[in-house]
Amino acid sequence: MTPNLSPIERAFELARSGKCQSFSEIKAALKAEGYDSATITGGTLSKQLRQLIAASSKS
């Protein structure tokens, strides 16, 4: 877990990094890092993360 980084901020980092290929992989990675992945919910947030995942896979 990165100090002073919220689960949502970390989720966006993971999505941009290309390390996770799906929304469920982001949630699993957060859990493995000690974050509460229950805060990563909602249609708008999941859509934004999926778009970042897609963009990172094209680079």
C-alpha cells in the first residue's frame, strides 16, 4: 500500500500502468496491496477505469 494514496487514486494508477487488463484485476490488485477494494464501485468509475485500461493496452 502506498502511503497517502486512496484506493481510487491507486486504481487509476493501475489502470494507466497496463499491469491490469480488466476491472476485476484492478480490484484484485488493490486487495493484494492492502486496499479496501469495496470503495471501487459505480458505473461511472468502472467505465473510466475500463477506458484507461483500453488506452494503456494500445500504447
